[in-house]
Amino acid sequence: MNQISKTVGIGELDNHATVKKIWGIPLIAFPFSLAFRFIRTHVLTQKSFSGDDTHDTHLIYTSLLHGRCYFALEYFRKASGFSFAIHQGKHDFYMGDTPAFSDNMQLSVSLPEIALVKVVLNGREWICQLSSRLSARLQEPGIYRVEAYLKSFGRFRPWLFSNPIFVI
């Protein structure tokens, strides 16, 4: 979708806490207390919250509209501490930003856990590495985003998905 126009991804969950009866005993199939721990959208604001609801709400909306957020399936592990940036000299660019390409651009990813990290460039896997840190020199303009998969119960499972940085 980002190849056509800028689209911001957020985590979303549709849950109804459906009640099922097993041997006549009502059980909630997927309780809200479990569902709300499962997926989270992390919003990265440019300033700290002030305590003023109107101001802070504006900060959140501005960040969401810009794409300064990522979402994570946090059932197995929290994703707080994730970082994804492109560095160009003294300038740092984050999700939603649109820097102009140059030869000295460096992509960096930092995760709170070792995971299978995939850097996706223009919708195709560019880098795939098992690590908690990744760094790579950009070779071309494009739409860069990150996916991370945690190993759990012997399989890599979806964990974290960033919004892109649009290098033009």
C-alpha cells in the first residue's frame, strides 16, 4: 500500500469475549483481559506529555498521522525499547519521515530481545538476520520498514511491525 500512497499501520484487535459452554459450564473463549495484552500500538511522540489532555491528545494524533508508531504482538514478550532509524550525518530520521537519499545513510534497528529481524525495502525482504541489533548502509532510495519474529515453542512467530521511513 505504501508503494501507492503513505499508509500508517496500527495494531487492531477485534474481540467479542465469546462465551462457550463445555459440559454445561460457561467459559469465555478469549477473555478481554487476555486480548488486551496481546497487541499494542506504541506511539512515539516528539515531545513529552505535559499533563494537559488537549495538548497530549494533539501530540498522539500528530504522531499517528505522521506514522511515528509501531505495533507488536506482546503476548510472549514486550516490545518497549524498539528503535528504528536512518542516520545521515548529524540527522536522524524515524518512522514516517521522508529524507532525501545520500551515500552516507545508515539504517539501524535495536530490539529489546534477540529476534529474526527483517528489513523490508519496497515490499521485498532486503535483510534477514537473527539479532537484537542491526545496522546497514543504504544503497538506494525506497520505502524501508522492519518486521521482527520471536522464537517461541520452536517456531518464529510474528512480534513487531514498524511503519516505514520513506527515503526519496
